[in-house]
Amino acid sequence: MSQPLIQNLNRETELAKEFAAVLGEERAMIKAGNYEALASLLERKVELAGLLGALTRTREAQMGALGIRLGAGGQLFGREIDPVLESAWRKLLSAVRLASDANAVNTAVVDAHLEFTKEAIQVLRQRGDSGPLYGRDGLTRTGPQGVSLASG
């Protein structure tokens, strides 16, 4: 009776673990400064999030059809909760926590990089230059501006 739900939970658990692994790769790339490679990971994260969303909707419908509802702390309530179903549910919760923790660490790493960049820009601005750091052409403005003596 709950076999399709258990299969869905197992697949959802696999994808949540895969999502956590991708977040680990993302963190390694950020730390290494390999920002160009992040684009492919973003595509994979979007794909996994879409698959997880679809499985979540399916799981919720299956649980509703079986009369299973969630209580505080993720506890399952219903007529008869199969021990195999309970085990699959606990594995999913663990995988989701792993992905959530990985996401929180990545957020902290990105926030630290942003803070460092903001401070570096502030230091550059305090040098006494009143103009922008970069011009419209994307190039930095360094040294005196004006007519070049070499151009005649």
C-alpha cells in the first residue's frame, strides 16, 4: 500500500544527497576562486531543485491519499505507519538536513567574500580618488587623466 510512497521517498533522498554534493563542489570552487565553473553547477542545482520539487508534490499527494500527515519535528502521523516507511522518511529528513547545512555554509562563505570585497573597495575609495573605480568601458581609471604628452 505504501510502496510507491517509499520509492518516492528513496528517490527524493538520493536527489537531496546529490544536491548536497553539488553544494560541496560549489563551495570548493568558490574557495578556489574558480567562478567560471560555477555556471554549470548552477544549471545542475536548478535541475535538481526542479526534480526535488516535483517529487515533493508527489510525496505530499501520496501521503494525503494514505491519510499520513506531518507533526512537529517531522514526525509522521496516520492510521498505520509502516516501519519501512518511517525509516525512509527519517533518511529523507537526514539528507535534507545535510543539504540545508551545506547551503548555510555556502551562504556564509559567499557573505564573507562579499564583506571582504566591500571592505577592499572602501579602502580603495579612501585613497583619495573621488571618481569611480571603473569607467563605462570597464577599465580602471588610474594615474592622471588628460592629454598624453606622447601623442603630440
